Amino acid sequence: MTTDRRRWLALVVVCLAQLMIVLDTTIVNVALPSIQHDLHFTQANLTWVINAFLVTFGSFLLLAGRLGDLLGRKRVFLLGVTLFTLASLLCGASTSSTELVAARFIQGVGAAMQASVILAIIVIEFPEPADRARAMSAYVFTAVAGGSLGLLAGGLLTQLLSWHWIFFVNLPIGAVALLAGRVLIPRDRGLGLDQGVDWLGSLLVTLAIGIAVYAIIEATSHGWGSAQVIGGGALAGALLAAFLILESRIQNPIMPLRILRLRGLVVSCITRGFLVTGMYGTWFLGSLYLEHILHYDAIKTGLAFMPWTLTVAVLSLGLTRRLVARLGALNTMVGGLLLVALGLYVMHGIGLHTNYFPRLAIGFFLMGLGVGNAFMPMLQIAMEDVPHTDAGLGSSIVNVSQQVSGALGLAVLSTLATNHTSALLAQHHALAPALLGGYRLAYLLGIGSVLIGALIAVALLRSRSATGAAKPAAASEVATQAGRRDPAHVVLSRSQDQNLGGDAAEQPGEVLAA
């Protein structure tokens, strides 16, 4: 098998692993009512079917990514796929609420291990800009379009078989990814553990992220002023501060602070955070609108998102790549963000009896058009300055930015929407108009969030883009030569994601879900 053919087949393998994670996020949401009935979850405890995965997934990403750099990315990837697949078996076989939540915690660790190194594998396997852009497009399609596929698959599996199969469906995918990954993904040699592992730093950052995600989750149920949220946020901030101080003083840190000086990585992650806030609002509050206002069933809800999925699929065939080549990564990304904002504006006009055509179809189409054009260049900007030795860490930071921002964004939108709905109910509005008012407010806030992301990108990346846009090929060669002299400046390029469909899909509150 030629090297070129092998690496494209390896791309299929890592995309399969990403698909498994993305499917698992949205597919579970559709099945929550059946799970609650069968395993006798209370309304409060049911959210932990989602949140157990979210907490471990978000908190272990950074540690898993750095272990990929130290131990070898193939090894960490295969371990992650194995753990995720076995945990999926345990989830599907669960006979009690305790068993399912425990298995979901384990599943989140496995997802973090594989997701943290997927982008690094893509970056290293595809050093040429044109090939890397094609690989990124395939990854973005998997990460974004897989979410709506999960909604449809979840409805089909739950209605035709049972909720157990939303987890069992991972078993054949995981088995293929594991066996093919052993053959097709080249074995890489990590930096090694000779100088020791920063276990204290690993513990501090894992606890900080985990507690922060937990505090965000609790805001949905208890409010932003609750002891859980304020106390958890303060503790997470103190742990993060201790982590940064430690990393600045030791020789072999788990997160070398030099990586935070990479403007493309940091700014793109901030922009991504504002984008996924609007995106997650569309996924989950949009699903609630279709179900509770328009009375769509699970299958019809999944089909409603097809304009989004199909648009991203078409763009992934090369259209976004050509736009980046012609307009530049920054211009393409900002254009995509503006299209997302326009799609959210169209969705903001929803009513109690809105027909699917034309408003909803156009809204989902514009969202898919925007996301499809924003994510690939956003990933490229994030990873193009990350050193080879820090590729796993860089891809983990991208993943963390998405998971934490997604959780925070959804918690903010759902809490404010729920409060607005409650206020309308207190003014003696009927339930449906009150729910609609909450959803429309969430869309309005989503528009503002995406536009803020676009402004940040333009303000902080414009000079960088202008400097490097004139002769990208020459600039790449210069940077590569510089990287041979200084490993902290090797130009790679790349990408992530979660799971655009990250598992930040906790229930947006009992009032909104009424």
C-alpha cells in the first residue's frame, strides 16, 4: 500500500472515531424520555446522563492531548477508542440509573483520549496545505453533519428498537476504527517520559476544567447566583491560577505556556467559543421548538436539520477549500460567521405556526452554509503555528475551547430563555407563547454572540492575515526553516473539533422543556 493511499485511509479511520463521539452526543438527547422511563430517573438526575459524559470529556482533554505528545498519538488514540467502545457496551447493557451514569463517566474519558489527538494526527499526516485542507474538510463534515445524523438515528433506533441501541451502535464503528487504526495509522514516537510527567499540573488542570464544567451545568438548574455556581467557579479559578503558576516554574510542564503566545490558536479558540454558543442554541433550543411548539416527533426533527447537513456535505467536497485559497482563511471564516448570524436572525422570526418552508428550511440552510465555511479555516488558523512537538496539546486546547464554551453558552442561553419564559407565564401568557418568547430571546442572544466572535477575529487577526497572505507558499517554507532552528515555531496546520457536537447538551431547564 502506498503512503499516500494509507494516509487517506487513516483519515477515514479518525473520522470514524470522531463520528462515534458526535453521534453519541445528539443521539442520547433524543432517547432521554425512554431512558428516564425504563431506568426510573428523576427529572433532576436525568441530566447526568448527559453531564457525566460532559464533565469527564471536557476535563481530560488537555491531559490526554499532552499524553499523546509524550507517549505517542497512535497509542493514545487506540486506547481511547477501546475505552469508549467498551464503555458504550456498558451503557447499552445498563439496568439501573447508577450503572448508566457510571458508564457515561468512563465513556467521556475514552472520548477525550481519542478526540484529543485526532487533529494532531491529521496535521502530521497531511503536511501539504492543499491535502491538509481536503483532510480538514472531511473532518469538519464529520464533526458538524454528524450531529444532525445523530438526531435522526436516535429517533429511528429509539422508536424501532430501544434506547439501548443508541449505545450498541458504537460497537461496530469502534471495532472497525480500532482494527483499521492499528494497521493504517503510523506508529509515532512520543517525546517520552524520561524527564518525568507533570502529574501535579495534570491533576490541577483536570480538576479545574471538571469543576468549571460542573459549575456551568449547575447554573441551568440552580441559577447563576447559587452556591454551586459561585463556589465551583471560584474553586476552578483558584485551581487554574495554581496550575499556571506551576507551569511557569517547572522544566517539563504538561502545558508549556509558550503555546499561549500563538495568536492564531488563542484568537481562533475565542472566536470558536462565541460561534458554538450560537450553534448549540440552534441545535438544542431549535429541537425543543420543533418538538414543543410545532409538535414534530424525533424522526421529523432529525429530518428538519437536513438542509444544514447537506450544505456542509457539499461544502466539504472542496468549495470551502477553494474559497480559502481565493479569499484567505480569515475572510472565509468571517464570511461564514456572518452567514451563521443571518441564519440565526431568520430563526429568530419563528412563530407558533411557522411552516417548515420557507423560513425554517432557509434558516437551517444558512446555518449550514455559515458553519461549513467557518470551521475549516478556523481550524487551519488555530493549528498553523503550533509546533510539531505540541500538536496534541494544541488540538486539545481547540477541543477544550469548544466543550467549555458550548457548555457555558448553552447554560447562559437556556437559563435566560427559561427566565424569560417564566416571566411571561407570570404575566398570564399561555405556555406555548411563553416558550416561544424564550426561544426567540435565545436566538437573539446567539446572533450577538456570533457577531462578537466575528469582530474579535477581524480585530486581532487582520494584521496577521495581511502579513502572511501575500505569498503563503514562501511563508510556509520560511516558517518551516525557522522551525528547524527553533522547534517552538514549526508551522503545521490544523484542526479540530468536537465534536461540534460536543456533549454540552444538557436539558435547558424544566420550563423550556415543558
